[in-house]
Amino acid sequence: MTAEFTTAEQGCFDAGWFEGFEAGVATTEASYQAWLGGARTALRLPTQDALDAARTRTNDPCPARCQSCSRCIRYEAAWRNMRTYGSADYPGRRSLSGASNDAPAASGERTAA
């Protein structure tokens, strides 16, 4: 048994189908543009190698010398420790190079007996 449509019913069906199709195309296009925007953003982000290089522990400040990032804070701490203890790391800590950095106390400071 097949459904018989009148011309008016067929016209309503066709109009609804085409409106739905156009809405589907518009939704698909909007989704694609949203995905494309995310892809463009991701492609502008630094690579993993660049992030690893930026996270390398160093005693140098960042190129901007912002004095608020971890590199600048580490630089200030290393500078103070070099001035006070003669080593970039606090005495008693294992150095990055593996060498001992236990420096004697500065003159005038008390040491544990």
C-alpha cells in the first residue's frame, strides 16, 4: 500500500524538507566553522618541544624579565643563594649537577654544634 499525496500535501512536504535541509546545512556549516576556529587556535599554540625548552630549569631570568614568572623567581633565589651561601641552591639540597653544594655558614652566623 502506497501513500497517495495530493498536490497541496506534496508541496507542504517539499517545502518542509527543503527548509529542514537548509537548516541542516547551516548547522553543519556553523559546526565546521567552530571546529576550524579551534583548529586555528591549536595550530598557533607552542609545540611540545617549545614548552619543554621553556620549562627547562635554569638560573637565568625570562627574556621579558617580568619578575613574576617561575624563571625570574628562580633567578632571584639563585642570586640570593649565591651571594649568601656561594651556591645557587640552598645548602643541604642536592645540586642540579649532582655536586654537593653544602657551603659553610657566612661569617657571623651561628652553626649547629
